[in-house]
Amino acid sequence: MRLFKYRFLQTVRDRAPLFWALLFPLIMATFFYLSFWSMSSDGLGDGEATWSAVPVAVHDPGAGGQDAAYFREFLRQMDRDLLDIRAYDTEAEKLAALADDHITGVFYVDAEPSLKVSRQSINASVLQSLLDAYTRNADILRSVMRDHPEKVASAALAISAQRDHIVDVDLGGKTMNPNIAYFFALIAYTCLSGAYMGVSASFQGQANLSALGSRRSVTPTSKLRLVLTDLAALVIIHFFNIMVLTLYIRYALQIPLGIPMARIAQINLMGSVVGVSIGIILGCTSKAGMGMKMGLCVLASLFPAFLAGLMYAGMKNIIEQHAPIVNRLNPAAVLADTYYSLSVFDDMARFHRNMLILLAMSAILVTVAFVQLRRERYDSI
Amino acid sequence: MIQIENLVKRYGELVALDHLNLEIREGEIFGLLGPNGSGKTTLINCILALLKFEKGTVTVLGQQMKPTSYQIKRQIGVVMQEVAVFDQMSVKENIDYFCGLYVKEKIRREQLVEEAIDFVGLRSHEHMRPKKLSGGLLRRLNIACGVAHKPRLIILDEPTVAVDPQTRNKILEGIQQMNREGSTIIYTSHYMEEVEQICTRIAIIDHGRVLATGTNEELKLMIKPRENISVQAIALDEAQLADIRSLPHVLDMGYDEQNLRVRFNSDEHNLIQLLNYFKDKRIPFGRVFSERPTLNDVFLEITGTALRD
């Protein structure tokens, strides 16, 4: 208990890892909220009284099959509300109008719809957001058709509700706002950022990495005890970090996560184990310096989070379509999917599958971390 | 207390310890003297079972030393060359943490921690974090963390590197006090004066080999008798210098118009015969210094090179 107490104190007083593991995600959450959540829910609502539709043109060669038909219908629903679709005969006329600033953008109707804008502006951002929102919803629709064909009608309704920019249609879960994916990816990223604390602890446990490691290794306290104490303290501290972020998102930013807190806590705990273990492994697998290993931590937390949709919410779905195994092996993607599956679909089977994957990852990572840390004699120090 | 037989440790092609044999007895302050890179720290790490080695045995307190020799480790205190404390914990918390890795009983541990704080003179700094301490105070904290549990065997690996003379003296006094209180000390250093000052027995180590072992006096007896004499004398002429060079046992000499330095290969009667010459020739002279051989001379004689940094 005394060892635990001191490891706890030492960790919570170490500001650098704590910044990355707690403060940075809190800042990111606030940034996400200000960037698109407030806009998608409250911001547009507040501005509706003075809102004027964005002038655009639509170029529709008539190809693209069913996917293009969805987009065509989507644009039709948006016309005169968010969009002011103007008629031109040829693509050249549309591009000329764009160049002359008569319109803000040109939508291209195809299986993979696209947008052309002349320059960056608020209206151009609105058009881009609209296209992104459609793309994400199309992905959701496809995944709903694959996993829950009985709920396709509800999903279609959700897409039509997109015109209000407030999507709150019950698919069994509590929310279907596409921007929620960013927050789940952020929580998943935060889980992995436990690696920063794991790296520090790793350094202090290995005689070949630090003088502290040497000093701890020559004491009569067994390595097993030291490692398990460190791991327990770090997992608990980091679990606390993730819960602080989750509660901040839910109650301070007022974002409905759509999952009971007890369930979130289960996922967060598993995420904490995975994150800290990754850090321990990164910390003790080579003799690189602390700066280098902290750099590896950035890579090991941000890159999986990027693949899980932290920077672009559609990324996870793109990977799901082209290389689904990556989403099964990427801990950030598994974590984000676990939150998402409960929030959107209330899919307990998927939740249990993901929890099993996380459990297996935790077991493997903790075992590897322990095997690395318990080394008692070194080739060189 | 420690028996090392035929120890061989290699780092790739480099032989760090080359069939090294050593015995350290209970109650000694045993000095391991050698230049940087001579194998001292490698030897310490092998004794502590931190390093793998290719060949040989290390016996501590009558038992072969292994990483899991917890009963032996309980009786050893180690002060590493590099300061090894937690920056985020106070002086007292650090000492309590490390002492607690050896002593489980709370009341006993609290008492030991208090004694250690007083021993290293950090009472007024006990609530400070290490980053607030000066280099010398940090070294003292490093020592307190290693010895608070009052071990039978204390290993200090260059504990005075980069400290001021005052702190160095305090550390050396502390080591002697711990020895008087019953601890056996292994002290590694490349500072010969320190080793000469406190060690009861010394091993000279270089290129992974023990070149000589003995007390300070025993080591000096191993080399040829020698004395260096310096005399302040102005304007000696060539004839006088030739006379001095022809005195018995003169090895070589140097003169810079003010100071004469003469090396003798004997350690008896050199000063008398030199001063008699000055008196007979009525040569005025000022201050006179006579130096006995130092460990540096021993090292020079044994290895053929001066103790390098």
C-alpha cells in the first residue's frame, strides 16, 4: 500500500505526462465542442433568423447509380433551406459563376459526391460541412444496412432530419448525431495517452534505462511486486483521467453520449489498461532516450486515434470498407467502436465482442509489458 | 564478505572484466581505484547481480549472488554514481520510499528515516523537492536513500563526483562513521586522495583486471623506494647542477632558475645530503619540500601510465 501511495503521488505530481493524458484531451474536447458541436446543434439554431441560403450549382451527369440518387435527393431536400441551388446549363457556366463569386460552390453528383469551391469562406465551410455530414450519414446508412437491416427506415429518416442539423433519431441507442464520433475518438485517444505515464514508469523500473531503475532493482522487493504496484497505480490514475474527460464532455459540454456512465466506466477502465501497457512496452523495448520515447508515445496514441476518426470522423468507416482487420487490431478504433455501438445502436453483441477484443489486447499487452519489465539481469547498463 | 573468482564480463569484443579475482573482508573500507572505464562500475553491477557475465562466481555473505537473493540484498545498501531519486517526491518521501523497499515494519522504518535525515544533514530541507536542492545536498540525499536502512554492506560508486570540497569532506566523514558503526564499505573512485584518506584496503583496477591489492602502505612498498624534493634556490650554475646530479640515488632533476626539483630512487637520507651540499657550497636557499610516493606513483609504476580521467 505504501509503494502504491508513493507511485500514486509521484505520478500525479509529474506534470508532463499528466498534461498529455488529461489536460490536452480536455482542451481538445473544448475545441471540438466550439468547432462543430455548438455549430451543429445550437449555433445554427441561434442564427436561423438571419440565415440566408448559400448559393450553389449542382453538376449532375446522371451517373453513379443508387449512391448518386441518395445524394441527389439529399440536395433536393436542402434546396431553399440551407442551399440556394441555381440553374446553369453547362459545367463551364457553373465554373464561371463560381469564379465570379455568383455562387459559393459546385456540388458534383456521383457515387462519391464532391464539392468545388473558389476560395475559403464561412459559406464554403458550411458547404464542406454539409458534404461531410452527408458522407458520414451515408456511411452510417451503409453500416446500418449491413448490421441492422430492420432499422434502415429509421436511418433514412435520420438522414432526412439532417436538414435541421440536429440528428436525434432512435436506432435503439440514444443518439445519431454524426459529430459524436469525434468525441468517442477523443476518449479513445485519451485511453491510449496513458502510454505517456507508462513510459515514465518503465524508465524508472529498468536498470538499463535509468539510475532509478538500478536502485530499485537492487532492493529486496521483488520485481513482480514493483511492476504490479506501478501498473495498478497508473491504471487507476489514468482511469480517473479518462473519467474526468468523459464527465466533462457529458456534463460540462452537455453532449449526450447516449451510454450509461457505468458502461462507459467499464470501457474506460479497459482503455486505461491498454494505454498504460502500451507505454510500458514502448518504454522498455529499447534503450532510446526519454525524449525519443515520448515522441513514440505521440505516434502510438495519435496515429491510432487518427485511424479511429479523431481528425476525420469518416476515417474509421473508410478503413472498415477497405481493411476491416485494421479496425479490429487498432485499440483506438475498437474503443471508439465500443462507445459508438452502444450509443447509436445499443448493440450489446458488438459491445461484448469489442470488450473481448480489448480484454485480449490488455492481456497480451500486460503480459508483454511484464515480461519486459521483470528482466533481472542485463547485458549492459 | 565478498568473494569474486575468475570473473569475466564482455561487451561484444570489449573485455570489461578480465578473469578478475577479489576478496573483500568484513569491516573494511575497501577502495576500488581505477580510471574511468577501468571496469569499476561493471564490477559493482556484477556483484549486485544486475549484469550478466560470461564466467566466474560472485559470492556475497557466503552465498552465490543472484537477482532473487532477497535475503542478501536486504543487507546491502547501494549509492549509485548517478543521483537516483524521484523528482516529484520530497527529500523525506524519497528516503522513506527507498528505506521501505528494505524495511517493512513501519515504526522501525520511521525511526531509520529520521536518523538518515539527520545523518546527511538534510533536516531543514526534508520537505523540499530534489530539484530545489544544490548539487551537494542532492548527493547527500542520494546517499541517504541508499543507506537509510543501515545495511551491513554499503557500496558507494563514485559518490563525490562533481561536489564541492566541503560536501566531499562531509561525505567522506560520513562513510568513516558508517564503517565505525559496523558497516563494510566498498568505495569506488578515481580520486586517489579520497581513497588514500579513508580506505583501509585498496585494489587498483585497470582494463578489467586487479593490478594490485593491499593497504595504502603495502601498495607503496610494492614500488621502488622514491622521494621527490623541491628546493627554492636562485641562480644555480651549471657546475652546481652537475654536482647535484651526481649525488647518490638521483634519478633525474629539473631547474627553472628559481626552483630545483630532484627525484631520488631511494627514500632515505636524500634531504640531508642535498641540504648538506647547499650548506657546504654556501648556496642560499628558501623553502624545501619533500614528497613521499603517492598512489599515483604506484599506479604509474604498475600501469606505466598516469591515472587518466
